[in-house]
Amino acid sequence: MKKLAILFLALCLFSCQSNTEKTSDKFHVKRGTNVAHWLSQSNRRGPDREQFFVKRDVENIARMGFDHIRLPIDEVQMWDENGNRHEDAFQLMINCINWCQEYNLKVIVDVHIIRSHYFLAEEKPLWTVPAEQEKFYNLWRDLSRALNQFSNSQVAYELMNEAVADDPDQWNDLIANAVKAIRELEPERTIVIGSNRFQSVDTFDDLKVPENDPNILLSFHYYEPMMLTHLLAGWTDYRNYPGPVHYPGVLVTEEEFQNLPDSLKTVAQSSVGREFNKEIILEMWQKPINKAKELGLPLYCGEFGVYHKAPEEDRLRWYKDVIQLFEAHGIGYANWNYKSSAFGVVDENGNRFEDLIEVIVPTRNSSE
């Protein structure tokens, strides 16, 4: 009887160990930050690029309390026009992942911009030229060859940042073919997929993902209301609008609107009397939340943030509400971004914005 009890205990321990190992191989992220303007959307090259993001930055990210980074990479940085690797850029990417392993951070490698799809360009050959689509699949085949050395629990692949197709089925078809190309090489790698038109919450009901694939992470981006999140941002309609803007509550009151100079009324018109608060934000997220529940897949917000020129108190209140909603609904997130005076948690010299860090990583180690 004693031998049977020992055997039973051994079997239970083996079963628990097997389940733990199986669970540990699953890619799961909760709180992260984007390492932007390094291997993406940057003209830095050579030593300047090497020094912009180094091992010390990864250590800082981990000490702040983040559990992962989203790593945007651009085709022009990683490959030449014939699809040949720029080995120096690939080495930086590999170095970054190795550093993240050392500090227990996971990584989402995000193909951010490709030559055939600049998301703000009028013409995007990716949607109309089959050769460009095949080139896109080959980029992912090459990335897989470089990254399959890392475990499925360590690294995930984000197909493409903020697809902008005239027809959502163009994006859905590209998803299906790209996932097929990756699955032939890596059946269980987590693949991050967002909706058409800038990964907007509004287009999530048009999104189609491959069926019966549990290793998919659904992703949306959130920057609403733009009047607040991009106030005075030079690339937007709000580049010359200094305010007023409020959060939470009515963005611009009728009285405030009437007191604006005529030159600013056009850009403020759509925000007059418009209310924004935590409840409205959650209501806007219902399409991705419902899609994730319907498919039984996890949900992730890969980008969100407020430009630094927004009123500081309103800015932090917006961040607090968004973070609380992520936490309450089990949505993983990565703020835009890590190192930037415009959106970052540190500036270009590494100086920390402590008030913002406290909000974005609410349970970080109090000794930091």
C-alpha cells in the first residue's frame, strides 16, 4: 500500500511538472514599453545607433517594473532592397533579445514599416502587387530563421504595424498568408495581429484571424481623444492648437470655443461639448474586447500615450484611467514609448519622468 502511495505521489508530481513546463512555454505579457526610434523611424546608423539603446536601458526597463518590450523594426534598417540582411542591424536586434533574456523581459518583434507600405502614403503597393506581398512573406521567413533560436515564451512576432488597406479583406488575406508562411516554420510561435486602419478599435469587427490557432495575440492601439493625446504635435491637425482641452469631462466647452480666435475654431469644432471619461473609453474598446472573448484569445494594446505638451494633470489622469482599464480587463499593454521627450518614460539622456512611470507601472518595486 505504501508503494502504491509513493507511486501515486510520483505520478502527481510528474503531471504537475509537465503542466508547469507546458504553461511556461506560453507567451504572456502584462506591462511593457516600446523601444522606438532605434531600429525603426530613425536615421541613426553606426555608433550613434548602437549607443542610443544599450544593455543598461534594458536593465532600467526591468527595474521600472515592465515585463516586456515591443521592438519596432523597419525594412529599410534590416534589409536592402533585394532582401539581403543588414547584418549590423540584425546583430543589434539579437543583442537586445539576449539582454532581455538576462533581465527576464519578453520581446515582441514588430515589423513597423516596410517599403511597400508607408501607412500614410497614398499608394501602398503591398495591397496591389503580388510580388510585394511575397516579399513581405519572405521577410518573415528570414526573421524566423534569425529568431527561432529563442523560445516561444521569450519572443513573439507582430506581423505588421498599423495596416492601412482600402478594403479590410486585403489585410485579412495578407494575415492568412503570412501566418501560413510562419506556421510552416514555427507552429507554436505567438503571432500578434491587429485590425485594419491603424489598429483602431473601430475596425476590429472586420478583422479575421486564422481559425483554431491558440497562439495569436490580438492587438489594438489607442490614442483617443486626439485633441488631448496629440496636442501641439507637429505632424497632426493640432500642431498649432495650444488648448484649452480637458480630461475627464467636456474636452472644450461652448464658452471656451467662442473665445478662441477664428484661426483655431476649425480644428476645435469637432471637440466642442464632446465628453470623454473612463466609461466612454471602455465603451470604445468593446469591439476588441468582444472579438477576444469570441475567439478565446488574449488582448493587447501595443501603443498608447499622450504627447508631452498636453496639460500635465489632464495627461496623467488619462494615463491612470487607461491603465486601470487595462488592469481590470486583463489587457496587456506597451506604452509609446521608452526613450523620448515627446512620449517617453525617460528622455533622450535617460532622465526619468517619475510621475509617468508611477502611473504606467503601478505595482513597480517601491524601492526603485
